[in-house]
Amino acid sequence: MNPPNPTAVEEAPAETPPPRRPSLRLPRDRHALVDNFFRFQSLFGLVAVFLIAIAVSPVRNGENIFLSSGNLANIVRAVSEIGIIAVGMTFVILIGGIDLSVGAVLGLAAVGSATLMVDSGLGILPTVLIVLLIGTAFGATQGAIVARIGIQSFIVTLAGLQAARGIARMWSGGLGIPIAYGDGPQEAPEAFSLLSGSINGVLPVPAVLFIAIGIGALLLLRTTAFARHVYAIGGNEKAARLSGVPVRRVRIAVFAISGLLAALAGIIHAGQLNQGSPNDGSGYELDAIAAVVIGGTSLAGGSGSMGGTIAGALLLGILNNILALNNIDANVQLVVKGLVIVAAAALQKLRPRIS
Amino acid sequence: MTERPLVRMTGIGKRFGGVQACRDIDLTITAGEVHALLGENGAGKSTLINILSGVITAYDGTIEVDGRPVSFAGPVDAQRAGIATIHQELDLVAGLSIAENMFLGREPRTRLGSVDIRRMRRQAAEHLRTLGADLDPRRLVGSLRVGEQQLVEIGRALSLDARVLIMDEPTAALADAEVERLFETIAGLRRAGVGIVYISHRMAELEVIADRATVLRNGRLAGTVDPKTASRDEIIQLMVGRSVDALFGEGRNEPGEVLLDVRGFAVTPRRPTPGRTEPAGVDLTVRSGEIVGLAGLMGAGRTELLETLFGAGGSGRRTGEVTIDGRPYHPHGPRAALARGVAFVPEDRRGAGLMLEHSVAENVVLSALSSLTTLGVVRRQAVRRTVAEQLTSLAVKAASPAVAAATLSGGNQQKVVFAKQLLTQPRLLLLDEPTRGVDIGAKAEIYRLLHRLADTGMAILLASSELPELRSLCDRVVVLHRGRTVATLPRASATQQAILAAANGDDAKETR
């Protein structure tokens, strides 16, 4: 995995003029060391949790169950939906916003996928395009309300959560719509079931999608002007606006991305469960926020990284997995998850401040 | 004034890093006097005040209160010793009532431990009555006008048994009637034996209200005068010193074509924002290669005018004519302004100019990213080169382009803001207090930079509260009063007296 680096432009170029005057800071090297530890905090955390998981994993016939390829693939499959949502959430949180509607949009997208294929008899491509469009439009609308009217995103997306759930229930008649495969009426194309399958029987398709989207977003966030604008708005919105950053447009785009990825996660969800239920995805928004926070992205906006989010999502997945392997009660798992979130946030507080 | 002073500060000095903010200052405050503290921005007034009010705890020299040496561990300590401060930005909670604000953090309790609301209101009402304010202590502070809020702050000081009251530009945000009222209150406090430290830039006020004036210059004591007998010129001379004009170069090119032309420009907001003075009849012209100054008192509407010209002002109906190169110019946002070649360096560089926690490099390129990308992808090599060039050309002192902007000194932060705006290759540069909080060396560098830019044909419109800065830098000074152009003074006749007179509205007979 690429190391997360929120400050792509910052890397000190070799040919910059030497400092003219030493400044009153920590010595450069130590400062960089400390800074890098915190920047890659979630990566260290991921490695630590991984090693602990190996150590405490049950062993059967001399094989470490946690390390078996089947188990590892399952972990990534299990986090793929939350992971994809968390990627979108990272953009939103980087501009200092929050998107509470993603879980509900996932449910709406799952219902949409099932209904369009089963009831309307659409093919896979039109179905996927329509559902992604719905998610994107939903996100963009929320973004427009935030950007134009200036309501806090917490409130707008809280309302969006309710609305998306309501739409999903109306659309599905309140019931889960099962997806049967075949060529007949009321049946979805066989190919859709690929979403629950694996490539070569090893790599689960959702996991591949998650990794691909994660890497794509990571590159986007490290290289593009759009990403610089996202960081700038989160860092100081007023300064960004006065510097000519198209604040409204970026805001809308960021929420649209979040809606798009939530819809994609919904399609995957429908494919994995072979049904679309309007209640799918309840509480996913909180898991996604948790992944972003563990990844070291500041809820205040302006600093954080996509690599951190990916590591955070995987960390949560490993944690759930190892606790389940050891037959630890699901309720205890929740408590452990809570502790990890607080610990990650507390670590960020220890990060040396510059001003 | 031979009686024992309430407060005696002796040999006060303070360094911030490499900057000596003040040195060897003596100040006494006696009971029942209004002692004005004068000086330009950066003269050391706020440092001195922060030391006296316990905000700064490490300094040279001694402070005595009632003849006993004291050393405050914090503002609360100073308050206990009877020294209260009323800041320019009032420290009130808008959502709480007057009484709750007055007793915030030390609410009277009933025997059961709950807040004794009735006692609190009664005492608040008493203090308000002492001040001659007819206000219901139950009213929310957010619903009060600024002058009334000030009275609440004074009331709080009274409830603390303050014997020394420090007032930092108390009239800056007040309307005339409210100023009258405040002066009556101050006179009452003086009769009651309170010693008042009064900071203001308005000469006319000092003649009315101050008993003594201590003038600071460049962190040192420049002199103490009686403002009732000393002439304004004398005081300004003390504030400014003689050498200022020599510090900044002379000799400018002939200006070129008219670039910015503003005629009868006004903004009528649908809903006026308290504390904002929108343009209300502005006339000014800036030619290419010219530096035009914008003078006026606090609240004269300089910042609002610059913001509006940059497309970042308040909403409201625009009337009058604004043209750039003879073509109408009404930007609906900063992007539109930048697209027309207009750049803006805001007054509040920490709040509006920089992303403090982001690197210097990121800050420098933010406005010009579109010219440094291919298909939306930032060309890192180009960014590195551009940043290095800009930092060298403006002589920014930073350990590396990768350090956070917050680690730079004020002057270097300001240069980073300049670098960012100059990268957009503007033809008109709008500057709001470009040297505020900048040390004298960086100041001179910024002045040289402005001259250099003007020589390349850039048009510069510069708002400043520092008269010597305007005088020495500008080809012309436009004076605003309540959002209106009241005078346009060519360099030769832009004396400090003329500027101050116009800024005080002496030439403009108000009919309000």
C-alpha cells in the first residue's frame, strides 16, 4: 500500500535553497520523525493489530486460522462496503463536513438495484448506471443545500438519511426484494451474482473493487488540484475563497462523490446478499466515520489522508474478525471498537501542534 | 498629581523572539485620572496593556499596585488586584442575559447551591443604574447594541471592584450618540476615583476626555503630554518621530492609464450588518503604476470597500459605476475578480489569508493551481520551481517550503500571502493593512516590494491606519468617512493633519 501522505505538495524538494536562518523549532529530523509517526499512525496501528491477531488467533492442525488465505480474503470482503463508503466520507470530512446519509443511500441503492433488474427487467449496465446516478444526484443535492443555503452538513445529511430511507421503503413497498437469477421475467441477469464471487476463487470481487477505488482515490487526493482545493477549504475556508478556490463547486462535488460511492456500495451489497432491502446499511455511516477517524483524518477538516482511511477500515475489519474467531461476544466487539476509536483520536491529540 | 499612584509600572520591557516589543517604559496611573496611551500600531501599546492585565506574565521591570510590588500569574490575578480590561472585541456571551454575563463564572449561589438568579439580577441592575444605563438585566446580550454591550462590560468591571479600567479603542465601533454616553460614564467613573487607561487613535476625543497622554514609539516611551494643552501636531510628532519619512524611499515613475475607476459607488444591503460600513458614495481612481492610499478611522468602511472590489463584500444592491480599463466591473466572487486581474491581501492574514497548518508551499500556490496542472493533475516539478522562485524573490525566511505557515513570523507570513496573490499576475492589487503586526525590517521590505510592483505598472490600492505609511508610500490618499469619500489628497498635501481632519469628518458636515 502506498504510505498515506496528506501533503503531497509539501515534500521538501532537494533543490530548494538552504534555510537562511535556523528557526525556533524542534530539530528538523526529530520533528520529521515524530510527525511521520503521527501521519502514519493508522498504518502502525494496522500492523500492530495484524501482529496481535496472528498471535492470538486460534490454531487448527498447525495452521494459523487468521492467516489462512480464505480468512484474509474474507476480512477484505467484509470491510469492502464500509471501506468504499469511508473513501467518500474522507473527502467530506476533509472539507470539514460530515455525511450521515451514506448508510441510507446504500439501502436505497440496494433496493434500486433489485427493483430495476427484477421488476423493471433492466440489464446490468442500465441498472448500475441509473443507481449510481441516483446516488450521485442525491449527494450533489445535499452538497448544494450545504453550499448554497449554508446549513451545516450534519443537519442536511441527517435529513437526507431520513429522506433516503423513506424513498427506499416507498420504492420497495417496505419489504426486501429478493434477487433470483435467470433469463425469465422477475429474474436478474446471472452476471450480477459475480459480485458475490471471487476472482480465481481467491480474491473476492467486492474486495478488488474496494482496493481499486481506494488506490484511485489515494492517487486523486495526492496529485490533483481538486484535492488541494479540498484540503484548502478544510484548512481555512475563508482564505480558500479569497484565494479563488471555487468553494461551492468543490463542496457539491465532494458530497456527490460520497453519494456515488455509497450507491456503489449499495449495488455490491445487493449482489452479495442477493436481495435489496430498504433497511440495509443502517449505521454504516458511523462505521465509515470510525474508519476515517482511526485513519487520522481530523473532523475539523484540512488534514488527513486516504491511506489512513483504508488502513482504518482494514483495522476495524481485522479487529472484528479476530474477536469473532475467538468466539468473543458480539457485544464485547462493539465495546472494543469504541475503545479503539477513542484511542486513535487521543493519539491525534498528542500530535505536536505547530501554533 | 502628587498623590500616590494606583499603579506604577517601572522599566517595563518585553521581547518576542527577536523582536523587542517594548523597552524601558514607565507608566503611572493615579486615582481619578483618564490616562491616554498613544502610539502607532506596533508601538507597544498592546504589549504594555497585556502585561498590566496579566495576559503576559514574563517581562522585565516591576509593577506596583498601591505601592506594593505585584506579579500576576494570569488575568484573573490582575482582576483580583482591581485591574479590569475592556477589549476592543468584547468578551461577552451573546446567548446569555446581561446579568448572567456580568457574573459569568462567579454566579451568586443560594444556600442550596443553585444560582441565585434574583440576587444576580438585583446586583446587575444596581451596577447598570450606577452607569446610568436603563437596561433590563434579563435581556440577552446579543440583542444589545455595541455601546450597550460596552456598558455591560463596564458593569462587570464595577462588580469586580475594579479600580483601574483599561479601555482599548472603546469608541471604535460606536455611533456619535453612544460616544457621548460613554464619555459621561467615564466622567462618572473618574469622579468615583477609578483610574482609566484609555487607548484611542482619535485626537479629538483625547482633547475632551484625557487628563494625561503617554506616547509610545517603536516600543519606547516617546513622552508624556497634557492633551488639553499640547497641539495635535506635537502629539503626532511624538507618535511618529522625525525619521519616518527617511525610512521609505521617494521617487516614483509617471503613472500610466486609468485602471480602476470608481464613481459614486454604494452598496445598499438588504439587511445592514452591525459593525459593517458598506461603501456609501465612493469616488476614486487608480492608474497603472500608481499607489493610492485609503485612509479613514476604524469603521470608515475601508475594508468593506476593498472586499467589495474583490467580490467578497456583503450582499446588497450596487449603485454607481466601477470600471477596470473602462469596462464595467462588478465581480460576483473572488474568482471573477482574479479573472479580471484583481488580487487582494486581506487584513486578517491568519483568519483570511493563510491556511496556517498547511505548508508554505501549499499556501503559495493555492491561487495559481490552475496554471500548474495538466488535466487536473498538479505538476510537482513546476510547483517546486514556482514556490522556490517566489520565496526567493520575496526573500521569505522559512526553514523550508514544507514547514507549516504558522511557524513563520508575521512579516514572513504576510510575504507568503503576497506571494500567493502575485502568482495570479494581477494588474490591480488591493491591500488591507499590509504591514499590520509586521516588524519594522519586514515593513521596509514590503514597502520596497510595493514600489517595485508599481514600477512594473501594477496599480495598488492600499488601506492603512498608519498615516506615515500612507504619506510616504502613496501618490494620492483617498480619505473615507462613514463609507464615503470625503477627501482626495495628492501626495504633497497629504499631511497627517489633513488626513486626520478629513477622517474625523471635519470637512464633511454630517447631517444625521
